[in-house]
Amino acid sequence: MHLAEWQDCQIDQGCTYNLHAFNGLTGDLHLSYQCFRSGRRRWSGEIPTALATVRCTVNNPNGWEGGPGRLDRGSDCHADGSEIYALGRAVSTMYTSRP
């Protein structure tokens, strides 16, 4: 799972991102900071169980994306370990190639 941050959240100020997946997975997955590219910080993590469909939401120290209603993302992926990419909170689509 790759995420392009949805708000300015600087790693050197203690920012972290976590992914909460649905579909029977429990707990939150910590996303690791990767780099700063194209005006956004990039984060990634591995979903430990291969799922045919992924539904998730993301948070940082400022709260869940989308506020009280949260922004849930959904994507069909392949059991072969597909890469999944998500942009900022305004774009709820997830992609299987870098957008």
C-alpha cells in the first residue's frame, strides 16, 4: 500500500500515518515514510494478508481522513501481491499503478 499524504504532516515533527483495513483484518497498519516527491510525502506499508478486495481508511496524528464520516477507500486487487496506490483525501479511488 502506497499513500501520498493528504495534508502537510512532517516526519521530523513526529508525524506518522496508519492504515485501517476492513474485510476481516483487525488493527492498524503503520505506514513507513518513504520520500518527498511531486510536492507530497510518500508513505507505504504491507498488508499482511492477501485479499481479493481491500477497503481501508487512513489516519495521522490529526485524525482520520475525511473527518467524522471518514473517507473509506475500496479497491479490487490481485492475490499476487499487487501494489496499491492512494492519493490525498480528495481522491477516494485506489490504483494498482502509480497515478
